[in-house]
Amino acid sequence: MRAQALFASVLEPFGRLDIVVNNAGVSVFTPTTDIDEADDDRVIDTNGRGTFFTLQETTRHGADGGRIINLASGVTRQALPAARIYAASKAAVEPFGMALVKELGPPGISGNPIGPGGTDTDGLIMPAEALAHRIASTPLGPLGQPGDLAGVVAFLASDDARWVNGQTLQVNGGIL
């Protein structure tokens, strides 16, 4: 229902939808024994279900030649202690998008996930020792900046990327 309301608020004034960027995300970095159902529900609902229902609305309203860009996470390719729920929720983002490009390819809508590494935002919440390890392990460290991702999003939304479809771009400073 929230995705429907969001799309209605865009379609009413503009009449079409050209670019969708799924960037919502919440995280819980907690030892497995301390995670409760409320934490699990919040992370899975936002990162997994939120992405799915946004993509569902995109299949209904996306314009020919449109672009879908899903922010997944590089954490799905690493074993980070206390990041299990977040990693599981973000792991769903890639297959959602990959299946969708097969469904939407004929109408001319392309979609690509981005797998960001550690990025210096308010959403980067992890224990100090885990953050220090991440920074030390990133060849182009210390942490990515929002503009590092914004440039990739802008590229994928542009005509220069019209033939890029169903590809996960890892934007992580070389940590993976």
C-alpha cells in the first residue's frame, strides 16, 4: 500500500515514471542471540519487502526506456559478524532485480543492482572494531562517500547505460 501511494504521488503530477532508485535500507548489527523479532521484521520489511513492492509498482507504471537501480550491498558477499539479518535482507535485492529485467526487458526497461561497500552515511551502523577492519581492508579506503555511489547511479540512469541490464556493479573501493 505504501508503494502504491508513493507511485501515485509521482504519477499524478508527472504522468510517467522514467527512473526508480531503490535506496531504502535499515540495519541491525547485533549478535545472533540478541536479535529479536521486532528487529528482524523492521529490517526484512524495509530492505526486502519494500524493494519487492516498489519493483511491483514499477512493473505497472514504468515507462518504455526506463531504468531501475536497486541498492543491494556488498555485505552479501562477505561474512561480517553481527550483520546476518541485514545481509539476508539485502541478498534478496539482487534476485528481485535480476528476475524483473527478464520480465521488463521487452518493454525496454533496464535494471541493475549496485553493491556498495562501506559508505560514510548516517546509515552506516556497526561496531567500532568491525568498522576499523572494513576501513583497513579497503584498498581505496577509508570509506566511500555518497557521491561515489551517486555517480554510478547517474551513469546507470543515463542513455550511456542503455545496453547495461541485469548487471550488479560492485562499488566498494576494492574490498571485494
